[in-house]
Amino acid sequence: MVPEKFRWNLRPVSGVVGVARVRQVRLDTKEHPLKLYALINAESGSTPDNSEDALRTELQAIGLVADIVPVGAGDLNAAVQAALASGPDALIVWGGDGSVACALSASGPSGPPVLALPGGTMNLVHKRLHGEDMDWKRILASALSAPESEPFSAGCVSDHLFFVAAMMGQVTALAESREAARHGQLLKAAQLAVSSDALTLDRRLRLESVHASGNQTFDAVAAAVVIGDGPAPRLEVAAVDPQSTFDWMAIAVDALANGWREADSIEIDETRTVLITEVDGEEFAATIDGETLTMPSGTIISLKRHAANVLRARPT
């Protein structure tokens, strides 16, 4: 059940057929104090050693209290379930992308909103939520000063949700190399990059974006599916089809200079469903929100417009 304090008001979005915007009436936290539960993943990349005391102090400064529970990565799933079982009005999660994704997936569209505080290395979900300002104190104060619960969309692969992007193709093997480098294992990083054949052009993908007016097909060496926000959430599909290693370098420079959405060498489409096949019918390498895995040929990625509820920092 959605807590009584977070009932939805639906109204149509002007000019967009069949789409409704979910708008939350702001809650007066002085008359109706929020019941808050906070999980801190102290093993994340950038949570401070005094994170529990620091969070309690910042909450007290804005007149709020919370049940605050530090948790290790191995205990995160059980901790999230315990937090949700306590019936909070909102769940604060201070940690990295994996911690926040775990809470969002478990809470779902009928659960309490999740307030994500940046405590990881990349903080990609947090940036999608709050923008580029990653000061956790400002995010906390802004989101809770006049809290509004909003729907948050996700991509869905089988029964697995992702909240930023899925990347497909052999080039995703570089993710393991990047992780090794991040931990200071430079020799291992170099070995992984060379042995992975990450820039090979031999493995090819076919992407088919579904549209009512007719499907759009792209052939590619690598592809990305990014969650696009706005009044009408969508999947942004990017297909990359270099003809040589030099092309790879040119595409990288183009995307760096102009942004990947504006790069001439990357084909872009918007859809709610995309079918991805490997031309020889084999499994292919992929990452989902940074998690390395393999996908079977014929994988379908679909948009889930209301995957969870969130609290965001308000624009200043």
C-alpha cells in the first residue's frame, strides 16, 4: 500500500496522448512528522566513517529523526526488507548505485519513496535523480524540506530492473578492466583490456526498436539503452557501428566533444521496447548499471514507467 501521506494525484500531460503525470501534494512535515528509516552502506565508495552520526545531526537540523541502520553489502537485501516491513513514510539509502537500485527494486511502485544519498564511486542513479550536485547534505535538506513522492522509471530485462543504462557488445568487457584500475591493479587492468578483445568488430548485434508506425532496425558492434526522463519516460537506444579500430577512436572523441546524443557517428532512437539479437545467435557481453553479465540473443528490454517512488532534491 502507498502510505496515506503519499496518495497520487493524476492529471494528463499536455500534448502527450495516453501519458499521465503523477504529482504529489507537498507534506507539511511540522504538522505530520515523517516516519523515516535510513540505511547506510558503509562499504560504499564515499560514505564517511562518521556517516551514522553525521546523518542524525543533519536530520535534527531540519527537525526530523530516523531509525538509522548501518549495513554491509552482504546484508543489504535483508536490511531493505526489514526497513520496508517497518512501514516508513520514506526510506533513505546512503550508498552507491547498487545499494539504491536494491532499495528501489524492493520498494517498487506501491512502496514508500526512496531518498538516495550519494555514497558510491560513480553515483549514476543519484545524478539521474538529483542532477550534478552530489553534496549529500544539500540533497537531504532539499528533498525533505517539502517532500514530494514521484514515480521513477526503469528498464526491465526479464525480471531485472536497471535505473541508468544497459550496454551491450564486447566493448563492455572493458568494465572489468576499469574496476581493476580503480582498485590500483594496473597490471591486471592492462591484461584484462588486451585479453578481452574489447574493440573487436567481429561480434555484431541487431537492434529492433518497436514503434506503432513500424519497427526501426540498426546493426551495431555495440549499443546502449539509456533511461530517458521527462513528462513521457522512454528508452534511448544508441547504436555504434565502427568499421575499424580507428573509427572507435573517432567515435569516442566525437562523443566526448559533443555528447553521445549529438555525435554524428552514433545512431539514436527512442522507444519503449527494443529487441537485441546477436547475428550468429550467440550470447553477448553486457553491463546493466555497471554489473557485468551475458545476455542471450533475442533479449528484450522494455520500459517500466512507474518502477518505484522517489524523493528528489528540488531545483534551486
